Amino acid sequence: ARQRHTVLQGHFDRVNRIRFHPMGKHLLTTSHDKTWIFWDLETSKELMGQTGHSSAIYACAIQPDGSLFYTGDLSGYGMLWDLRIGKGVLPLLGHVKQI
């Protein structure tokens, strides 16, 4: 079988983490450019992306049902995001070192 290869263009610096959505049709990437992007793998298009971190994002995890995900950066700032509304819903403060 022939495989299709695609380059996802959106980040302006290196990608630090990649997580597949539990449904298998989407991808979450985090970057040194302080952003995350949620991709549609079938169309190779950016569905949503956010800024808000003050340093490179190195941590991310997606909830098993796929509705929420977490990002954490090198400054110790974390955010819980809701994919259903495309917004941060809970800042996670208190880390004194990188996440």
C-alpha cells in the first residue's frame, strides 16, 4: 500500500511534542514558539491554535475522551484546554520549575 506523506506547516520554531487524539483523526503539536496547534490529519489543516504561554511548550497530554488537553511550558505555567470550545479553562499555577 502506498503511504501519503504530508508536511504540516504552522509553527515558527521547532516542534517539541506530538500527541495523537484518541479518535485518530487529529494531532496536537506544541512548539518552542510558545504555541500549540490542533490539526486535522485528513485535510492537513490547522483546526485551532493558541498562544498564551511565555516560554517553549514541552508538556502536553490529551484526556482519554479527547475533550480536554493540557499544556505546560518551561516557565512552569500550565493550562487545561477544552477542545469543545477552543479555550483555556483552568490555568495551573504553582510550579517553580519547568513542566
